[in-house]
Amino acid sequence: MDSSNGLVIVGGGLAGARAAEGARHAGYEGPIRIVAGEDAMPYIRPPLSKEFLLGNDDRASIDVHPDAWYAEQRVEVLRGRRAAALDVAAHTVTIGEGEVLGFDRLLLATGASPRRFRGPGADLAGVHVLRRVDDSIALREAIAPGGRRVVIVGAGWIGLEVAAAARSYGNDVTVLGLETVPLNAAIGDAAGAVFGDLHREHGVELRMSTSVAGMVGAEGRITGVEIEGGEQVPADIVVVGIGAIPETALAEAAGLEVENGVTTDAGFRTSADDVFAVGDVANVFHPVLRRPIRIEHWANADVAGKAAGGAMAGQAVEYDEIPYFYTDQYDLGMEYSGYGTLAAGIEPVFRGDRVAREFVAFWVDDARRVVAGMNVNVWDVNETVQRLIRDEVVVDPERLADPSVPLDAFAGTSG
């Protein structure tokens, strides 16, 4: 380590670990310190609602790097140490019980926290959220024996992935969603209906257009969920999956510009000199959309984290990656690439067999350009989907829907 204050990364998740990796890859030789709020080395979160929750992955498999990597790369991880205050003028951050760290450049990778149910009964035993590895372990222990009545509040990705895991363990599962169709906000009614049908076929009761009034219990433990109108849905276990809130308190107190996350330019620079932000907490200007976008998915933390590390090390960065995420539910695997904001309200073009759940869906704008694509149980096409989006390929929707027309046939037709 040299005598400089070096790089400080606030946040011990995937984005923070990748940022340290990116800085070293860019040739940075100075000190790197990761301030990790959890008493754990950085790990990957998607398996917490998928493979890890199902017991298919062990604890070590979700770590970003083996412990030895941090020693080899001279990256110090300060575990169980939360950042309490950031002074951008003094270039210091206060952590733990008052320890002050100086920095040359600092990265905010503080992530997001699960949105909590604020109604009656939220603190009853048996009510779960899912964000950290300890949350996943506790939930797995609760649902693994099977035979329990599991109620999931929220019909988004987390809610449906947990529903699939709970049914796989042999539990009775009910999903309560505000929307008329699961995943409406993410992929619209037509594509969301595919997932709704999938869960119904596996025995999940979907109760849509349903609002939760409160949790009810006896002797401090959950016994049911009261929905608007007074009906109680019996429950031994409740999982609240109603979104996440970016962890911006540190940035706001430091006077950084915050709007739906910490706002940055395309190189992850915030409104303060030498302070960067990335991952779930960052609202990053996207050159293609020409406006900021905040993305809460794994791939963004993975790829953008490394790019932000390069930016901290002095590389010129203009981050323009296409958003990507995936899900696994029962025997369905899906990849999605594209701009959800541009796809909103567009009826997708389906290519393949929706009934068999083997298809690719494309969202095509008024200029006949693909702005998003989703492959379901169809593999080795995501790279092509991303190329169609990136190259602004002009398509004929009828031909795009025809599986006999190779996707590669649309090459060279950009507008």
C-alpha cells in the first residue's frame, strides 16, 4: 500500500466488489478499502430467491470472490462497519463507532433496502423480507419442511421466485398483487400472463387487484393477512416483496444530488468531486436514453460495478450497456434485455409457442425498432436480441414473429 488515502468503496455487495476488481484491472496500485455493512464478504444476491433458497447452492458458491482474492489484490474489506457520515469537502467518511477514513476517491455502492409493509402486524413473527443472505436462510428454514400456508405480498420478480421455491417445497402458496396481472409493471399484461398461467398450473393461488390492509396474528405470530374488505387469508408464513428503496441517506446528508437514487453522469460521477455511485443506489445518465436510469438487477451491479472501478482509477467511461436480467421459476428460464421505459405500453411481438412457454418476445416501437426482448426457454439468442437493440435494427413485426425467418436475417437493417 502507498501513502495515499486511496479508494474507499462504501457497500460490500456485488457492485462494490466488482468496482475493486475494475480498479485493479485498470492498473490502480493504491489502497482500496471496502466498507461492508454486513459481517460477510461480498456476495451475489439473485440466488437468494432462487438456487440458494431452494438449497441447491451452498454458502460459498454465492461469494463474488474467494477470501484469498482480496488478500492477493490488496483489497481490505471492513466487515460489519456501516458508514455514518460523508464529508465530501474534507474527503472523509466516518464508519463504525467513529473511525474516520480519508479517501482520494469514494464510491457509493450502498444498494437498496426492501420496502417494508407499514400497516398493522408488520412486526409479527413469521413475516419475512428477502434481501440479505440471513433473510434467505431464515426463509428457507421456514418453508423447507413443507405443508405450510405461505402468503406472498407482491407479484413482482421476488414474489414469484419465492412462490416457485415455496411450492417446490410442498407448501400451499397464495400471491396477493395490486396489479391485474403479475409482473405488469415490468413486462406488461401479455407477457406477465405467461407467468401467471405458469404459477396457477403449479398450484399457486393468484389473487390479483388485491390490496393488503394488515397482518393479523396470535401470541405474537402471524396467522393471516387481512385484505381490503375484511377477508383474512390464513398464513403461517408471509413474505413481503413490494419493491426496494435506494439507500441514499448517506448521500443526502452529504449534500449530493439525489433523485430516485444518487444522480450521476455516464461515468458514475456524482455532483461532488471525487465521489462516484453505482448499482441499485445510482441513477446513472444513459447516453442512449439521454436521461438517468436506475437499475436494480444483478447484471447492472456486475458490469457497471467494474466500469465504475475503472472510472475511479482514471479511465474515461461512458456507460451505455443495455439493461439485462433473468429469472428461474419451476422449469421456466428467462432472459430479458432492453429498456423497460421505452417498452412500457407496447404490445409485444411473440415468436414461438407461448402455450408451451418456448418463445422470444420483442417490444417494437413506432419506428419499428426493437427496444426490448425476452427469451423464455429459448437459449443462445440473447446476444442477438441485444444486437438488434443496440444497432437500432428496423424490423417487420410479421417477419420477426415468424420462427422460419432467422433472427440473423435482420442484420444490416438499422435505421
